[in-house]
Amino acid sequence: MADEYGSDFITIVDEDGTEYELEVLNTVEYNGASYLAVIPADNGEADTDLEISILKSIEEDGEPLLCAIEDEEELQAVYELIMDSLYEEEDEEG
């Protein structure tokens, strides 16, 4: 429900120690796992060229971890779920 009142932002750190702030556009569940659709938080006004990344939320040693999806079929299925969900939200607002 918090999504109704604004965007969520997360900060991730890559293996080199570089921090990235991301805006979470949507979260979906697929085959028992959570997936996040994110864009760089510093994207500015370039809404026409959004580069959406889809990350899988996993737990490793009790710590939450976001990782890229390596399986093409899994990525395509999750992408379609996310796009359907985003368009549903757009239709509800309009």
C-alpha cells in the first residue's frame, strides 16, 4: 500500500564497493521468489529512455541479496508480469 503514496528507493553496493541508488518501480512474485523492477534514481527527466532492470531477491547466509536473472525464460516471464502490473496500475490511475 505504501506504493500509492510515492516511490521506494534502495541503495545497493556492487562487488567493487560502488553504491547505486535505485528507484523501485514494482515488485512481483513468481515461482515463490520476489523480483524488483528498478531504474537508476538519478534518471532525471529522461522518462522516454528508461532503462528498467529486473533483479531477483534471494537470501544468502541470512542476508537479503539482489542478483541478475541469468535464465532467459525466467527473465521473460518476470518481465511480462512486471509490464502487465505496471500497465494495470496506469489504467487504474487514469
